[in-house]
Amino acid sequence: MDVKERILVKAEELFMQYGIRSVSMDDIANNLGMSKKTVYQYYADKDELVDAVVDGHISMIQTDCTSCRKDAKDAIHEIFITMERIMDEFSNMNPMLLYDLEKFHFRSYQRFKDHKDKFLAQIIRQNIEWGIKDELYRPDVSVDVMSKFRLESMMIPFNVSVFPPGKYNLATLSEKIIEHFAYGLATIKGHKLIQKYNEQRQKKLSYEEIKK
């Protein structure tokens, strides 16, 4: 890994853990055991570094989403695979991250918003259409309304005034909201699949706990 990549990886790790505002360029340099001057040789300022972190993260999410769709047996299975990825990612994410992005790094926030409103909206829409086609989701569902609903409900766990970080866990909140969304869409046939995938997931989690 070259120096520029090391700086990027460490910056993302610290931003995810502490939020963006509370991490300075000094903090990043100190954690890497290098001078701040070296960091500035590769990134002109914190804005540029945040841009690079956000672009890299968005690229990773898009690759993950495409992979989830490819690996899924059906629309509900896609939701469960996605949920696992989200739980893994959000378990180490500070919910202040998005607030900091919007408040202090607007250019990067607009990049994230564009990704959410275009790429993620399309992924969600395709999932709902797939579920309706396979009779796992109700035929009377409005694809347009429910796509927008899911898109906005993704942001709810990041609202720190509603869900203070010390009281609520970001990953668990996201899991509950996704599960609620899936049950709301599902037919009887879909409900049975949700229960099946839930049971499989619980067995897997129990096995992983035993292994620890």
C-alpha cells in the first residue's frame, strides 16, 4: 500500500469511528506515524481528503449492492444479504458522520446525496419490482412511493436528535427499520420467506457467537 492509500484508509477508519469534525489532519498524521507535512503532500486540505474518502466509500457501496443482487436467490434474500453488509459496516460507524458531512463538507455530501437519489433509488426500485413479479411483495404496492420511503427511512438512524448515539445502536436501528420495510411489502408467501431467512440468520449469528 502506497503512502497516499495509507492516508486514505486511516482517514476513513478515524472518520467512521469518531465522525469527521472531531478528526483533524494532525490526528490522521499522528495515527500514521508521519508528519502533517507528508499528509499535505498528497491531500491539499481536509476537504480534498474527505472527498477522496467519500468517493472511495461510494464506489465500495455500489460494488457491494451489485454483488448482493447477483448473489440473491430472490428479492427478499437480496434484502437479507444487504442487511448483513449494512450491519457489518454500521457496527463501527459513528452516526455523527453524515451530520458532519452535510454541515462541514457540503461538496462531499452532495456527492453522497446524488449516489443515494440515483444509484440506491434504482437498486431499491429494482428490488421491489422483482418482489412483485415473484409474488413475494403485494401487487398493489406503489413502486415509486415505496422506493422513496425506503430511501428516506435509511437516513432515520442518523438523526441524532431522535436517536441519540449513547442510547441507540446504529446497526440495530437500521436492522429493525429494514425488517419493518420488508414485512410491510410482503405477501403471505413473502412473510414465510422472511421468517425462513430470519431463522437462518439467527442460527448463523448463534454459531458465530459460539465460535468466539
